Amino acid sequence: MDFVKKRLESIGQKIVHRLFLFLGFLVRSMSREGFEKLAHVLGDVVFFLLRTRRSLVESNLALTFPGKSAAEIAKLARKVYRNQAVNLLEVLRLPLLKNAEDAAALVDLDLDDFFAGTKALGKGGILVSAHFGNWELTGVCIGLMETPITVVAKKLKNRLVNREINALRRIHGNGVIYKKRALRDGLALLRNGGILTILGDQSDPRGGFFMDFLGREASVFLGPAFLALRAGVPVFVAVCRRQENGRYLLEAEEIPTDDLSFSRENVQELTRRYTRVLEKYIYRYPEEWFWLHNRWKRGAD
């Protein structure tokens, strides 16, 4: 039975991989207007067909925005699905970005203060982002327009799709570190002047530190704060959201650390500080965040 199960899983992964490749080929051959229309259709199809997942999204939104009516929540949830579809297809179009000029035509960056800080200290720096807007596109465009960076990623279960996603992340010189090795490899990279991007809205699979996140108790990953204080490097929250004209805007906000030495308590305090900034953007632009997963499943007992 184990052999049959593994065989079926392997076949399933290959089918998904082929679909992934086909979708990438399709959207790269389409006009920008055409790919956006396709993304909205795909988002709507998933929204209406996968009702269990839609219920989770609407529940997450309703608990976070108790003042909104059921109709408003449903409308917002549909926007979430459409935006996530646009984000996915935009990532598949990354090979169309050949140089800094192509990236600049798509994304407005605001990272002058961040790079000035890293240069002044002669060290690396950390950009704390979230499952917000198009975080994958952001990393590639920073690499094209500024300097190659390294992203911390979680390995996907589908090894074939994981390979393709990493190839897209590395397409213009960026590096990838898996989350399990983030503390060791990330620290070495920062001490050597590297730039590290980490998603700061993740839970810690071991439980660990709990705090209020969007109004509910949640497990929070301390990795970005640990690395920042241990290496003594600047920390900025960086979020990339899509504007009505189809261009992306990356906004960056420095998180103060001058009063924080390296200690367990200060790692937790720095985590609170950048989480509050991430929350600010999520509350302001809820349609941009990834509400499709059960972020609060590891609540404190």
C-alpha cells in the first residue's frame, strides 16, 4: 500500500508540474491585459468552486474585521482570490524581466534609506516582508535594480514545482536559503554584508513565542529578530502592493533597534515591533494579504 501511495503521489506531482509549466508558457505569451483577465477568471473559479477554503478565508476576514457585513466580507474575499491569482501568474512571467529597466517599468522601489544604513555600518541588512502583495516579484526586482539578495523560503512538498520556483527566484542572481537553515546560514550571510529577506508573518512550527496578531493569539517566528540583533544589522519592513494602474509599489519602513541589545526579551520585543508594522499594512490593504491558510491554528493553549 505504501508503494501504491507513493506512486500516486509521484504521478500527482508530475501532473501539477506539467500544468505549472504550461501555465507559465501561456501567460508569458499573453499581453499584460490578457494575463490579468485570465488571472481574474482563475481567481473567481477557485473562489466559487473550493467552498471549504473560501469559508476559511471569509471566517478569517470576519474575525479580523467584525464591523464588516457578510456581503462586504464576501466581496473582499473575492478580491483576495483575484489578487492571489494575479500574483501567481505574475511570478510565472518573471523570465520576461531581462534587466533593471524592465523591473523599473513594473515596480517602484523605496529602499534608499535601507541601503544607506547598510553602507554606513558596513554590514548586511534584513528586509522583513509578509505574504502580502507580490513578495516573490519584489525579491527579483530588488536583485535587478539594486543588488542581489537572498530570500528565506520554505521547501514545497512538490519537489518538481519547488525546483521551478527556486529557478525563478534565482533567475537574476538572488540566493535561496531554506527556513530550516535560516539561522545558521543567514547569520553568516549578514556578517559578510549580504541582504536577507524573510517573511515575518509566519508561525513557528515548534510553538515558541505567542503574541496578538490581527486580533488573535498566534505563534510567531522569531528568526528575523534573532538574526538582526545577533548580527547587529538594520531591519526594515518592506511590503509590495499592487496599484490600480497595474504597477507595484514597494514601501519600506525602518524598525528601530538602537535600544535593543541581543537577548531573548529583546528578540521578542523586536518581533513585536515589526509585526505591528506588518499589521498596519494588512489592516490598510486587506485584499493584499494571503488569508487562504489557517494562520492561527497554533494558538497558545
